[in-house]
Amino acid sequence: MYTYHVYFTPKETITDLEVFEIIKRFGDHEVRENLMMDYALTKFEDKASFPELSDFYFIANYRCKVDQDKAMGSMKNEYGKEPHLSLMKMVKEFRVAFSLSLIHISEPTR
């Protein structure tokens, strides 16, 4: 599985509920229309020894590198359209990274 990681801090005028709603609209769209398998959103409440860390972390998973590359290409063409536009407008700063999962456990093992 390949993962797209987005670390971001919203603008001061954006509430946590708005972040949730915008990310949900974007993630649901990408799952339906653009090869995303699933996604998650977390908010850092205690940055411990990493105060420079962004406030939120969005994770998007793709089945394979080919799907991720296609999805990223499609997203680049959609920056100026909804639901991606609201996402881009709400952030003050963001950073991205890509990874390959070496171990992925979707169900707890007993």
C-alpha cells in the first residue's frame, strides 16, 4: 500500500468542525472518484518534543504506486475545483510526503 501524508495547519478563522467537514467531503470524493482506498484525519493535541509539527495530519492510502500516481495527476488538474478548492483555501501551511507501507494490519490480531 502507498500512502500520501499531508501535515497542515488551517488558517486561524477555520474551526476544527470546518476542517473535519472539508476533509470528509474531499476524502469521500477521492474514494469515490479517484482511486483512494481510504483516508484518516488526526489532530495533534500534544506535540511533545516536536512543537514545529503542523496541527493536523491527513493520511490517504492507495492500493499501489500506479493508483497513487494516477490520483496525484488527477488532483493536480483539480486544484481549482471543489472539493479540492475548499481544502486549499483553508490551509495556512502544509507539507506532504509519500511512503510505502512495509507492514499493514487492518484487523487486530489475537
